[in-house]
Amino acid sequence: MEKMMFNEEQIAFALRQVETGTSVDEICTNLGITQTTFDDWKKKYGGLSVSDLRRLMHLETEVPRLGKLVSRLMVVAWLAIIIVSIYAVRVVLQS
């Protein structure tokens, strides 16, 4: 996922500008974004406060990181099971 070039305050400010009567085209031109980007922001972040928006964006970056961590831990656990199994087989064969 590519890094966003707008912070939470800028996105929230852009969404609030529509409520004050600024046209979406003017907002998009000023920010250098497309209408599609603005619509995506509105659909995804509309109605959120800046603090809620900040928390949501933090979670969006944290979830993939934690997923990778869980995957790595699962690999380590499987390796541990394999090593213990091999050791148990050797012990049984030596007896």
C-alpha cells in the first residue's frame, strides 16, 4: 500500500470544506487530487473527527504489520514442532 501524502487534519479539513459551501471541484484543484480520491475519502472518512480519523489510519497501518508478525510466529512454532518431533524420534530409536 502506498503512503498517503495527506495527513489526517488535511483530509478532515477537505471534507469539512464541502459543508461550508466550497465546491468539490475547487477542493480537488486546490489539493491536487481527483474527484475519485475525494469521493473515496468521503466514503471512508466522512463523519469522523480528526482524532477518530487519526486512530483509523493508525490501525490501517498496524493491522498488516501485526499480520506479518503472526505469520512469522506461526513459522517459528511449526519449526519448533518439527524439531521436537525429530528429537522425539531419535530418542525412541535410541532406546
